[in-house]
Amino acid sequence: MARYLSESDARADGYEIVHQPDQHRFALVNGDRELGVAHYTLLDGTGIDFDHTVVDPSLRGTGLSGVLAQRALTDEIVRGRKVLASCWFIEGYLAKHPELLQN
């Protein structure tokens, strides 16, 4: 099973992360299959709360959850906002990557 460390690695194997602002989420897709989402809620124009993240269980151990989190947390929608994480996965990802809170 492949281990993905970056979005470009994942893209090379057909995985793409798509921002769907109308649904307040980032989706992990492969072709026409949606394999995961990172959902967020905008808070009064000054904050963003990542409140739900899920990736297909068959992809556990591939690093795609981390790639999805990285993309979501570094998107322009986050810049200038206070980041909250009511989702345990995003909370843990931020604990491992506190530099992402320096936007």
C-alpha cells in the first residue's frame, strides 16, 4: 500500500483534494469516487472550525488523511482566521504541526 506524504504524491496516483466552498468542505476524490471529507464552519468572519473529518477506512495507513488535513488547513479560506478544531483528527494534526496555526 502506498504512503502519501504530499498532495502531489497523491495526485500522481489519481487522488485529488477539491475545495467545495458551497458545502464548507474539502473532498478527497479519485475519479468520480468521493473517499473522504474535511468539513468546516465559518465563525462570524473571524474564525473557522474544522468540525468533521472522515476518510474511507480502506485508506487507513496511507497518509491520505494527513494530506487532506494539510490541504484544508493551508487553503486560502483559512488565512487570517482563528482556527478551531472540534474534530479530533484535525486537533491531533494541529498538535503535530503547530506551525499551521501561524497564518
